[in-house]
Amino acid sequence: MKRLACRCGQTVYFENHSCASCGRALAFDPNALTMASESEPGAGLPFCANRGGASRCNWLGDPAVANGVCIACRSSEVIPTLSKPENRDRWRKLEQAKRRLVYDLLSLGLPVDSSRLRFVFKEDQRTNPDVHEEHVSIGHSEGVITINAAEADDVYREQMRQLMIEPYRTLLGHFRHEAGHYYFDLMLDDELRAEARRLFGDESVRYDEALRSYYRDGPRPGWEQHYITAYASAHPAEDWAETFAHWLHIRSALETADANGLISMSGFDDWQSVFIDLAVRLNDVMRSLGLGDAYPFVITATVADKIDLVRRAIRRFTDRPGAPSSAAG
């Protein structure tokens, strides 16, 4: 992410509501992809209508929308039941992660249309016996991304990570993965789809059977040489979504490192060598603090080719006539 600052010059975080230095209220501007700040403390800004609610939105509202909600908030179709106190914190974390995703998509120049891309945050009986759904799965279907609200609980998510034998499990990772499913159909023309099938496999083949096989038998032998994660080996559609998510991880990390002077980049064409060097150094720092690796994955030559195809698909889609300008990379 780019470095953000208040008008007083103080560096601020993407999630900040106010400047710790001068006290001005802040609101992220999704059109300019910068942080807006009051002309003077107390002067006000056209905030999103959800700023004071449980979701704690810190974006500017959309003046074209009657209820004054921002481009990120208006895509939420179902939210957790807020009468349960713990769900207020869950919803805040879900929306916070979603805003990071929306920033990713806007910075890439990808369309964020709340009439086509919608988010459902549901509970199931594993964490709330009062709801009728026995099991809510994370997934995407026809523009609707469903996230189990319990994933916003750190303890629950860590338990699921261990159960699924995953090296990494975050809310933002869920959002980026499911967005990959949505943009696959939106972005790929016939030429790129044929290339994707050569590299990833045929995404139209036996999805349910492949997932049952994966959960029953585990990942295919030798998956580490060809896939970014074990789950990517389950089916070509999951391979694409995992790869799309990892490109967003990588791109965001590189943009943030460049903005903070840790690396120097003029674009993303040399992403692989720069990111691998950065990841090795970050992992070394994390280990020195007694923590797990920041990026516990291996980018093989095959995986790099897949990431490059995702990059080309995004660039071709955003470079089409009439598309918004971007720094797609």
C-alpha cells in the first residue's frame, strides 16, 4: 500500500480515523486512493454513513448514493447479527479486511460494482446455535462472496488453520482468494482462457469430485513443485484463485515496502527477484522475534509463470478501451 499522510504531514495508517499529531479527522478517498483530512480539526468531511456504526468505516461516502455509504460498505449484502456483542467486533474486522481488498482492486483498475460483486457474512451453528445454517462455507457463486463470520475470531481461525494443515490463514487471504474466482470469468477472453487451461488445467472439469478427493486423500504428491499452496492442487479453479490471491499479497507487500523505503521499484516487471529477496529478509526478521515466517511459501518457476499469467490477464483487462486508469503491474 502507498504511504498515507494527514495534511499536517504526519504519516497515518490505512485504518486510522484521526491524526494522532493534529487531531484532524481522516477518511480514505477511494477515488484518489489517498487519505483525506479535515481543513481544520472539527471542520468535518463527507464521511461514509457507517463511520459511527459497529463496522467503524473510515472512508469517504459516495455522494451519488442516497444513503451516503462508501463503495466498500454498499457491497455488504448480509452482516452478522449485531445483537450478539461478539459479532460487532467480527463485523468490524470483516469490513476492515474487505476495505483492504477493495483498495487492491481499485489500485489495479478492476471494476468494483456492488450490483455484481456482493459480500455475505454469515454464522453457522458451530458458533451460534440460534441460526438455522448448520455449516457456512467460505466461497463464491455468481458474484456473491460468502465468508463465515467466525473467521474474524483469531482463535477460531487458528483452530481451522491447524485443522486444515495450512501455513497461513487470514481474513484478507480469504477475500483475495474468493475475489480471484469472481474476476476469472470477468477478465479472461478466449485467448487467455485457453492459455490458463494449458497452465492451470481445465477449470470446468469435475469440481465437486476434485474437492471431495482433496479432502479425503490430501494434496497430490509433489504439489510443491507446481502449486503455490497444497489447496491449489485440488482443482484448476482453486489453483487460479490461490495464485490470484498471492499476486495481490505480493503486489501489496512490494508497494508497501517501496513506499517505506525498504526497496526501490519502478514497476512490477521484476517482481519475482525483488519479492523473493524481500520475503527472505522479512522471514529472517520474524524468526528473530520468535514468530512464524511472514511469507511461508515457495515460488517455483511454474508458480511464477502462473502469477505472470494472472498479471497479464489483469493488465489486458484494465487496458481495454474505456477501462479506468491504473497502476496494474
